[in-house]
Amino acid sequence: MSLEFKFIQPGDKDFHFFKEVLVTVYGANSQRVKQKGAVEKEYLMGCLVGLKEGVPVARCSMYNNSNHYFNKVRFGCFGQYECIKDDEVAREFLQKVITTFKAFRLPYLVGPMDGSIWNNHLLQYNTNEPAFYPEKQQQSYYHQQLKAQGFQVVSEYVSHKDTHLEIDMDELDYARGRFENVGLEIRPIDANNLEYELKRMGEFCNENQKDNIFYSPITPEDFYEKTKVVENFMNEDLILLAEDKEGNLAGFSYAYQDPYNSLGKTIVIKMVIRTRDSRYKGLGKFLGGMIYKYAIQNRFNAIIHAFMKVGNPSTLASFEYSGTNTYYKRYAMYGLKLEE
């Protein structure tokens, strides 16, 4: 029996079908259903749900972000993909997704991505490992479902877990002195002025993340809205700002204590970014080192370096700290050419 399709928007009377796919795939009492998560509305074309004999069995959200180019080719993206473990259902549903994007004359398709890299994206490989914030439960068979319809891995990412927390304090002190000599001040985020601080960090990201292959600009206001959740579990000593003599940002770290606590007392390093100014070479490693110092002094069990693109300097620096090149988790982004 063929699927029945519904192309809907958040707030439509049939939108409950989109939410109910999670119950079908994971079970009513599953952790995934409890995690929920709203549909990102910026760049949203709509949400597609596939029903089999009236039961919602597959879904995704579909986006057309005009800023998105992959190898100089415009691409659309789909997010929140969920599907039962049924090859025929997955084939029919994904073919509907593909034909829908073709109708919008988009030459390339990427996923999973909820509209931009500033939202949820990536598909996990090793889904049996405990989740850390902001991960959501996923099914490992999704990889095969995508590959069966011609999707190919276009980018890979890793998260690295370090439980052997060590740092060379002398080297860290030397680095601090070197950066202070070129006029940098390293300070914790001002929690009493959080909106202003996070908006500044958003502006900095826009200028210093343009080499990301899936780059999309973000306004300071949107960056604040997406990151202010950290206020609920924020530790100022883990969000460090490096400023020059004029008060301009030269780099920052964005880390937090994992609210899931799935590995015990754990710090998640989400971002460490610096300007390309050669005077500040090594600043990212130094900021990471300061987080290690805090973790050691406060008896944390582990540090997770989250969502690092394979081959990036951050990935290599992560291995330097722990002395191992073992990945904790791996993720993929998939792509499909829609036009010859």
C-alpha cells in the first residue's frame, strides 16, 4: 500500500501527525518523545509527513535557505528526518522528498539540517552511546535509508571524549603571558549582561566562520535566541572572551556543564573560535586549556569536544590534549545531486 502524504505547516490542524511520527518510530515512553523540539521556521518551505494506513510513519522538515551553496551550487536541505525501519516506506518517502525539492528547481539537496548549521544537523553513527546536550536520539539505520536513495556522505564530524584530564600548567601560564604581551585580556562572560555578550559573539561568528562549507549568516539577535538556553546551566568560567586593547573580540570559548550528566560530571566544549590574526595563533588551544584547568580543579569526570569537522584544527587540538585519536562519536552530513 502506497503512502499518503501531507505537506503541512506548524500550526496547521494536521500538524499533530508530524509530532506523532516520533511515537511510531521510538515508542510513546521513549527518551526521544520526551526531548520533543520545535520546527525551525526560518527558511521553512513546509513539513512532509508520510502515513501508512492512517499511521504517521515518516517525516521531515524542508528548507530553502538562499544563503546555502555547496561547491558554488545552491542547495536545499531537509531536517528532523524520522522513519520506521521499513525499506519500502523509506524509499517512497525519500523519493517524495527528492521530487519536492526538484519542483523548487534546487540543484542539490543536503541533510539532515534544520535550515542552517546554527540549528540541529548531522546524523549519528554510533547511536548506542549516551547522549550529551544538545544531541537527540536517532536511529542508526537512517544512514542506510539515505544511501539506498543515492545520498552520499559529503562531510563527516566527530565528538571526542577525554576522561584523562591533564594539562601542562607551565605551558598554559606561558601562553597567557604571551597573549597578555600582545594586549589581550582573557575574561569570563558577564552573566549580568548576557544578551549583549552573546550578541557580540554572534557577530564574531559571522566574520570568522565563513570558511564552513555549509556557512549561512546569522544575526546577533538570532544567535542570542539560539544560545541563551545556556543561562539555565551556565558556568561563567567556561565561556571565556579574549579581547584586544580596544575591546574587540579576538576569540572565545563556548562550553558548559552537560545537563544530561550521562557520563557523570562532564563539560561539553561546543565552540572555540579565534580571529585569523597571526598575532593570536594558538589562542584557541589556550582557551581550551583554560577549560581543562577548570575541569581538573573542580574534579570533572570528562570533557567532550563536540561536533568537530574531520580534518579541522580543532579536531587535531583535541587529540593533542588527550594523547589519543579515538573518536567517541561520529556523524555525517549527506548530499544528493538533483540536476544533471
